[in-house]
Amino acid sequence: MNLPFTWPRRGVYLITPDEANTLRLRDRVAPALAAGPALLQYRNKAADAALRREQAAMLLALCRAAGVPLVVNDDWRLAAELGADGAHLGADDGEITQARVALGPAAIVGASCYGDLERARRAAAAGASYLAFGAFFPSGTKPLAHRADPSLLAASAALGLPRVAIGGITPDNAHSLVVAGADLVAVIGGVFDAPDPDAAVRALRACFEPLPVSQPTR
């Protein structure tokens, strides 16, 4: 796989909302893509296999035009079928080693590590491309998700992989996770439930910019 972008990236990891209408999904995602996220993950827990294939193919075309990599949630087989840039695997989504073999050495294979540093170590050894921790804040997408401690972001730095923070992240709280060590912040509601989604992406991107250095007074 010849990826049309550099990896690893740093910034906003945009995740799609559950949306049954493919055209409406396109219209919601396209402006947010134009705001410059680092990654897009296609996620739709409510869709059947045919709709997932249709929507993922549509998003892949959008992502190629925007120069943004597309990762498919849960389903590395669909990612391989469509030629997407990778897959994200949770605890019940198959083995990282199997996905790595199917998708190739250059593909992005992400792993949900929740609040478990040992799981992160195993994922790194199996060939994961990044390690996702969370939820760090109350999440509307996963209201029952266990909370993770931000110290995990620093503790996992020695594994040498990009660290993704997830769970209830908004432009108002993302900077604290960047300071704690997050390389990417994964967001669904913080963007797609915002009044202006592309402005929300830009605000999240700003959380990765260095704070201005105050000038000494004379």
C-alpha cells in the first residue's frame, strides 16, 4: 500500500457519527475534512454490511481528495476490500497481527487500549500503529465507558507509538490531554454536535499549537 500522506500524524482524529443517510453523511463530513483533521475513522454501529460498504467507499473518495487517511472501525476486512488506509480494532474486533498481514506493513492499524497499559504493550508488540486510550471525559457516544487516567498518556510514551486520547473531548478540554502526551485527539460529538463542525475542528487543531511566549515587560 502506497499511502498518499505521511504517517505518523499529529492533531485531530475525526470519527464519523452514526448516520443512516449516505448523502447526509457526505454533507456532514466534507466541511470537517476541509478543516484539516489528521485522520478520519468511519464508524457506524447501526449500519448493515451493505450500508457500511457504501458509506466507507464514499468516504474513501472524499478522503483521497482531501489528502486525509481513512481508517475503518471494527472491520479490517472491509478496509482491505476497499483499499482504505487502515483499520481500528477494539477488544472484540480480531487480532492485530491478522489485520497487519491482510492490510500490509504500511497500513494504519489502531488499537483500543481503554485504560489498560498492559493491553497497550501487547498491541504495540503485535504491530499496532497507534494506541488509543480513554474515555477521559464523560462520553455521549459511550456513556458507560470506563474512565481512563491521563497519566496513561505519559506512561505509554516508552512504547514509541502515537497515543490517541478519546472520550468526551471538546475544544474546551482537549488541550489538557495534549499537555499530558496525546498525539491525536479522537472526536465525534465534539465536532458533529457542534453548531459549526469545521470551526470545531480548527479549534481542536489549535490545541496542538504552542502557546505564545509572553514578552518581558520593560
